[in-house]
Amino acid sequence: MDMTGQQHIPANKAEVWNALNDAEVLKVCIPGCQELTKSSDTEMSAVAVIKVGPVKARFQGAVTLSDLDPPNGYRITGEGQGGVAGFAKGVATVRLEAVEGGTVLHYTVDAQIGGKLSQLGGRLIDVTAKQMSGQFFRRFAEEIQARQKTLQSRAGSEKENALPQSIPAKASFAPTPSISSSPVPSNAASFVSLPMLAVVVFAAVLIAMWAIHGGLLPSLMPASGDLAADGRAHISPDLASLVQLIMAGAIGYLFGTRSRGHG
């Protein structure tokens, strides 16, 4: 049985070459493969269950790689025994070609079968071989793409972890002004000063009353002969006028300040 074909794989030659030499990748991709052990860089042993038409057999075999030309290609030689189902052996040549958007894998297979398998007819064997090769290459391309995504995700995580952590900017807090240093609004100042003005007016009234009833110093008092008939001393007209002016000024300032505060 001879079979020739090619398959486009969306990956570069190095990635395809590494996958072709990775036992784990091949085990996932080979239809019916149950075991695939790589004993050296050029030798592998495999166990696979293969069904061709009505015949189903479990094959145990060995694979040897030769004519290695990394990453361009190699030669595969294999032989397997399936008990009463027969045997299979063959040689395959694999060549990798870099193209735009990936790699083209060219393959040529020359195989021989014996036992019950050889009685099934060449047409059935060819159809089964093409189906198995199609499954292999489809899984092979999917496995490479899955590994690419894993590597990209891992590289992105490592790059993100390698970036220095951003240092949060120090929050600037404006000093809270103390109550004593806060400027008092003009309206508030006007209302605060009203009680003080009231005290001033009240004090002026008391001074006036004290002066009228003889509480001033003797030097401001009139002569003793100028006492009133009721025996009380009277303030001079000039001093009385002065006291009245002080009271009028204080009262006017008080009401004027109050009017501005309400305005």
C-alpha cells in the first residue's frame, strides 16, 4: 500500500518539528493509540487498537526514526503485530516546508500488511488508512494550536508578574484649619458684636445716671451753693450735653450695625 499527501499546519517549522518528536503529542493524535513510550531520541514503542472493516485488533509495535534533519524532516520505520488479525509494517518519509501562515507537512507511506487484514481488500484498507491519517493531522494541528495558546497565556502572565507594581500616589490632605484660625463671616461678626454694643450703651446709661445723681468727681460738681431745693447736686449743662452725645452716638452705632447685619 502506497499513500502520499500533504497537510497544512498553522504553526512554524520549529513548532511542528518539536511536536512530531513529542511522545505525548503523538499519543493524543494517533487514532486508537493507548500507549506510546519514547525510549530514546530515535526509538519509540506503541500499543494501538485499530479497526479495519469487521476486523479489530490490538497492535503492539516499535518505531524507529532515522535520517533526522531538524527541523526539516525524518524517516520513520515501524512494525506491529496484531495476533490473529495479522501484522503491519512500513516506512514513511516526512518533510516540512515553511509557507505563509504556517508549515506544509509532506508525507509518503509505503506499508505492507498480512494475515486477516490482507484479505479485506486493498480498497477498504486504503479508505481506512486515509481516514486515520485525516484524523491524525486534524488532531495534530489542534494540539499544536492548543499548546500555542497555553504558552502565550503563560508568557502573558509572566510578563504581567514581571512588571513593577504601581505605587499608589500619596493622598494629599489639606490641613484642617482650626476653629480659631477660621475667618468669621462679616455677617457673623456683626451679630457677634451686637451684645458688646449693648453692654457699651448700658454702661453709658449707668454713667449718665451716676453723673446726674452726683456720682461724678467733686471737680465736676457745681458749687455747694448751687444745690437744688431737694438737696441733690445737679450736673452742669455742658457735661450733661456731653453725656447725651455719647449715648446718642452709641445708640446710633448700635442700630446702624444691626441694620447692616440684616442687609
